[in-house]
Amino acid sequence: MKKYSFFILFNFILICALHAQSAGAYLIPRLIYVGDPASFVLPLPASAQNEDFVITSYDKDLMPTDPNIDFHRVILERRTTGSRLIIEFTPFASGVLSLPGIEIGDEYFFGLTITVNSLIDIHSAPVLSAPTSALSMPGTAAMLYGSMTGIVLFILLTFWFIFKGRAVIKKLRIKWKRRRVFKSMKNTEKRLRRSLAKGAEKRQILDKLSNEFKAFLSILTENDCRAMTARDFIEFFSSLPKDLFATQEDTAYFLGSFFRKCDELRFSGSDIDDKAILRLLSELHLFTCALEKSDKDSRRAA
């Protein structure tokens, strides 16, 4: 009987001591939830010594351990005006949690408890909250109407391409091709002038002139002109449609005369005068420029 009486008395004394040690303690913030970093502050009596000091513990090996609590730092402030114990931690379980014994600065604290709240109330069935109203973000209307306008334009462009776009693209390709051909012919004429000035073989210059000019005419007329003679050029270009070249007869006779003079210089066997080649290059330049202008005017009128 005496044994049980002693046991009950010991428990009562221990509970009173624990309650006295936790008295006045508070949490920062006052209400904490699972996963929130918080601080437990325990006010203590003023320091008996005549000086203030602070003891801070960061050492993980000396830090208290608990499966439901992650301790970050323990601070013991001893001041003549009033002391306190600060425990920084993060809980990972809800309910009333008991802190393990904490030893710092030759002092030992035990029997400390904290209350951790849960975001989910287990006493009531979970209920979905009402849907929130849509937020009007800046630029939303412009983005919405801009996207709708882009979609409509894309559909219209698709229909235009199906019915008319391919023909327009074909004309543009032909126009770009003819412009490139004219530019290439002008570059050839300039290159032959430079070769003549540098003293290149004159018959090779004439051969190059004849071949490049015939290739140029083959592309424009879409007919192989490389094997034609001077007479063939007159007959062929006189029979072309009038909308291909502005002055049909003048073009035919110019080409006939041009290739006749070029062939005479190439196959005469005598020395070739530089002035004769320069005259041919000048005639080629004037003809190419006039033909390009006529081509642009006819296409613009069409």
C-alpha cells in the first residue's frame, strides 16, 4: 500500500513540475500548421549573475531529435531583466507534440509541449469550396481578340491560296526568274569587258559571249537557241507572239546582225580588233537594258 502511495505522489510531483516549467510558454506565430516554421519561446527567471549572455546551438549532433519535428536552432538568453529559451523548429505532425529533453549551457529542459494544427479537419467531411471568379488580367482581351483575328485571317489566306494563290505565286516565280536572268546577263557582259582589258584570248571571249547570250535567249523564250544561226534567229523571233517582245521585227534583225558579226570575227582567222569586241558588248548591253525595260512595262500593264 505504501509502495502505491509513493508512486502516485511521485507522478503528481512530476506533473506539477512539468506544468510549472511550461507555464507562460508561447508560439510564434500563435497558430501553426504542419510544415510551418515556428519558434517556441519559454520565459525564464532573471539571471542570478550580474551579466547578460546568450548561448546559441547549431550543432546537429547536440540538437534534440524527434521523428515528427525538425529542429533548426536553440537559443538560451540569460539576462538580468529576464531570461528565455527559444527553440526554432518545423513540425511534420498535427496534435499536441511533446518536445524531447533539451540540454544547452549546462541546463536541461524537459516536459515542453506544442500544439500543431492540421489544414484538414478530421471531424468534418471535406467540402469543395465555391469556384472563384475569373480574374481579369491586363492584356487578356487583346490577346483573345488578336488570336481570333489571326485565326480568321489564316482561314481567309488558306481559301485565297487555294483559288488564286498558286497562280500568283507562279507569276512571282517567273518574274523573279526573269529578273535573275537579266542580272546574270549584265554581269556576264561586265566580266567579258574585264577579261578583254586584262588581255584574255579574244576568240575565247567571243565564244563565251555567243554561248551566254544564246543561253539567255533560251531561258526567255523557253526554246533551245544554242544551235541557231543568224538566219535562224531572224526567222524564229519574227514568228514569236507579239506580247513576248515589244518590237518584234527590230529584235529579230538585231539578233541576226549581232550573231552574224560575232561569227565573222570568231571564224575569220584574222586578228580581232578590241574595238570590234567592245562594240558587240555595247550592243549587248543596250539590247539587254531595253529588253528588261520592255519586259517590266508589259508585265506592269498586264
